[in-house]
Amino acid sequence: MSADNVDVQYLVQHNVPQLIDGLVKQLVENKPEKGAIFGFLRQALMRKMMKFGGGTGPGANLDCCATNPDNYKVIAECAGGRLVEMTLPAGKGDLPHDHPVHYLYVVTGGKLKLSPPPGHTEGSAEVEMPSGAAMVIPPGPHQVTNVGTTDVKILFVEPIIGGEPASLSDFVSPFTVMPECYKILAEDDDWLIGKMTLPMGATDPPHSHLDHLVYVCEGDGLTIYPGKQIGDEKMEVPIQPGMSLPVPAGHHSVKNTGTKDCDLIFFEQKPKPGAMMKFGGGTGP
């Protein structure tokens, strides 16, 4: 078989022509401005790689950010998923849409009507979503109405298919070395929602993270010391409430060099079994 035929077989096997054709159709339909084309294609590709709940009900396989661009916005993303901010004013509702399994944190709570509620395919339920709540939500389409008296702001991460976390040897969990500052709020086998509370002037011990997405609730300045030990190398990071950013896997220590206590929410991929084992190596059997 010729090299050209091998290449064609590879492309067909992985449905690449259909994927590209779908992206081109979306590009032609939406016609984003020249400077926004790359970002549009990146988001379209990410949506194709998300495992929605599906089904046949209203909103099935429809991306929340595409159907409700005023209420759902991508504020950060990494190789494994995207961080979405949902804002829903009191008395307002969104259009039907779908989600993969997602990891949710309530910034500003309120009362929501979910149609259908998580894990169901019909009906509706009114639920109180208190500020600070965190949970893992199963996949599926739904529609949300704010039936309370306060505007609601919610963060959630939607993972993508095949977004494997980077491996990292000598992993040191922040939840182990400084449990008074790091708490797990919710988790499953794939992702966790964590909270870091670091008092002004405090420094945490060296620790490790896999790829994660961070949201700043409070604070105005951090200094990062990269590596497994605190050394001379450092990076000052100005922060402010409402800021979001992706952080790659690595080892570091963090000092609160701001003028107030720091509260961060982070969504972190978890290692696959055996992904971070450090073998002895060598050349023997």
C-alpha cells in the first residue's frame, strides 16, 4: 500500500473528513470576523469532542454557550475541558441545551427551576442553590429558569473526550500537605472541585497539581515559587475577584503577597490509575 493510501486510510478511519466538513459548515453559517475565526473553530471543535447527555428531548446535543450566548460564556479552558460562567438574572430563563457530566460551583446562589431535574428525562423541580455549594451533575439536556429574587452566577467545567491529564512524577497533594488551606468540595473519578484559602502573608508547602482551571473569589496578589522546593525563582501574579485562568500541571509553592486573604476555586483533572507511578527504571528485566 502506498504512503498516500495509508494517509487516506488513517483520515477515513478517524472520521477526519466528516469532522472538517462539519467545522467548515459551521464557519460558513456563522461567518465570524477574520480575527475571530481561530477562536470560533477552537470552540466548535471542543463542542464536537464533548460527550453530551443526548436523548431526544428539547435541547439534546445543543451547547449551552451556542444556544444562550448572553448567559453562558467560556472564561477559561485547558486541554481537558472548559470553564463556563453562567449568569441568570432573577425572573429570567434560558433556552433548552445539553451538558456532559459537569462540575459545578455556585458563586452567587438563588432558586432555580430545572426542567427536567438532573438524572431525569421529564418533569421539573425547584431547587435552592446556596452560594458556595459544589456538586457533580450527570449529563443530560434541560432548561433553567431563575424563579428566585436574586441574580445567580454559577461556574462549571465541561470535560472533553480524550482530554487526558498530563502525568507528573513525585506528585504531592495540596490536600495532604496543607489541609487547613485546601479542601475538596466535590469530586468523581475524573475531576475534583477544590478550594484554596490562603491568609495574607501565608506560604503553603511545595505541592503538585495536574492541569486545572482557577477562579478567583477574593485576593489581590500571589507569588508563585515553581519547583519541588522554594528557591530564588519566583513569579508575581496580580489577581482580582472574578478573574479566571488555566494553570498547567507542575510543582510549586504559593505565597499570598496581597493585601487581603485569598480564596480560589479550582477545577482539577485527576490522574488515571497508574499515570503518576515513578518506576525505578534501569536496564534490567
